[in-house]
Amino acid sequence: MRLSRWVRIGLALGVTGWLVTSAVPAWPITEEDVERACAEQDAALDALVAARARLDEATTQWELLTIELDAVSTREQNLSAILEDHEGELAQLERQVDEQAVELYMSGGAGMNQIVFTAGSVDELVTGQEFLETITAVDISSLDDLTALRAELERLRSELSLTRAELTTKTDEAANNAALLESAAEDHLARYEQLAGDCKELYAAYQAEKARREAEEAARRSGGSGGIGDAATPGFICPMNPAAVSFNDSWGAPRSGGRTHKGTDVMAPYGQPVMAVSNGTAYLSVSSLGGISIWLSSDIGTAYYYAHLSGYAGGVGNGGRVETGQVIGYNGNTGNAAGGAPHVHFEIHPGGVRNGAVNPYPTLKRACG
């Protein structure tokens, strides 16, 4: 029977490890999503506590029956030992009776011949009332007492044997019941751990989403010049080898056609590998302005724009999935950067492609050093 986990230790309701089997939904997490998941966790915890209580009760019953069974077995063994000891004394007394009977017969004791020849058997001879009257009062008393004691001990041993058999059956049933309740409690524990993990993960995602929206709002209020906080770009990495790049804050600098610069030019040697700064989906495009370009729509909604690449990396297709750190292209000077120093024009668009850009310099500075 498997009782060790639940008998030796208490269930740690503050579970130390989260069993997370479901992914956070792709849509923005709402407070209602978190409340729903955590309410399910609370219900699962109540069910777990109730299952644990039933298991504790069954385990206690099994332990008490085991103790009682051990005690009955011990008493049975003790009675058997006592009975064996008195059997030896009784046998000795019976031999003394036999010897006295022989002596009486050989000495021609009064009435002995009549007793012997009228007895129907040897057993009748040594147990008949007339014969016993020829034995001393002490012998008769001892023989009677031991015979009665032997009968009583045999009765007690028989009763204890029946009691032990009944207790063995009850103990086995209690053990099986406890094992079933343990299995049920483990199922409740697994369910609670899963729901607790869902609650925790959704809460973390909700907080991240809330922080991202607050960061986006702050960036919009500042006109984007101040960049955006880490909450809107979790896990962001430098788009190229930090040791190979150089850049400065050129946000808002004038550009041809009356435009202003809406990104940061990350300078690096021609052909330098360019990496995905986040997990997401890559969209490829070519234009006279940006040249060979990539839009990276991250899993949390923030979009990143890479322009002036010299080419795409193998395995990167339009609408294809990319992971953080994966090489997606190579540094160049295509588009309106033709003839100039190779660089990647890099932009950050919180909330997606359709939303305005914010200054990427603070984010690049934190990631690239």
C-alpha cells in the first residue's frame, strides 16, 4: 500500500513548483481572465483540502486497526505460551494420578479391584468419581483447576483467533480504502497545481500587458522621443553583435522631403548578421526607400522595422516564424541608403505596425551597451 507520501508528510498547500500545461492566450489578458482562472484555482484548492481530510481520516483508521491487530496477535501468542506451560504441569499431574492408581492396585487398596474391573475403559478409570475419591484432596483440586484452566485458555485462544481474522479483513479493507483516497488526493493535487500555474501565469501576463500599455501611453504622451520602457519590449536583444555596432540618438533629425528621422541607424560592417530582437512573425518587403526590409511583429504586439539590409537569411520566409536571436538578414545599404555606409535603420512601433514609432535609441542603448 502506498501511504508514505501522505502519512509521513503533510500536503504543502503553498506548492513549491508550478505545473503549467496551458499557454497564455495570444489575446491581451484582462482582469476578468485572471479572476476566472484564480477562482478555479480556489475551488480546486477547496477540493484538495477536502480530499486530504478524507485521506487523513482513512489513514488514521488504518493505523488504529493495525495497532489493534498487532495487540490481538500478541495476546494470542502469549496465551499459547501460557497454555503450553500449563499443559506440561497438567501432564505431570496426570502421570502422578496414573502412578497412584497403579500403586493402589498393586497394594490391593480397598475397593480398587472393584473400581478397575467395573470401569468401562482406562479413561473412565482415571476420570471416574470413585477413582478420584481415592486421590488426595490436593491432587484433585490441582487437576481440576488445571483442566478448567486449559479449557478456558483454549476458549480464549479460539476467540482471539476469530478476532484476529476479522481484524485482518478490516485492516486490509482500510488499507485499500486509504490507497484509493490517496490516488484521488493526488489527482486533486495535480489539478490544483495546473490551475494554480494557470492563475500565476495569467496574472504575470496581465501585469506585463498592463505595464506594456502604460509604457505605450507614456511614449505617446512624450511624442515618442523618450523611447519606451522595457515592459513593452520584454526579452529585447541587440539586433547585431554589440561589439560590431555603433549608433547615436538621431531621433527627429531632418531627412529629405521634409521628413524627420523616426528610427536609429545602427552602423556595422557590411554583411554583418542581423538577428530577430524578439519572438514573432517576419514580413519581408522591398521598396525604393527602405530597400530590402523586414517587419518583425512580436508575440506581444510590438513591431520592429529593419531597413537597408543586403539580403535575407536562409530559411526566413514572408509570414514565417522567427525566434529571438535567430539570424534573419544581413547588414547593407539598399534603398535610399545606396552608396552610403552600411547600416540598419531600426524602428520600434508599440502596439503594432499601424501605430506610430517611438525613439528606439534608449532601448538599443540598454541592449547593445
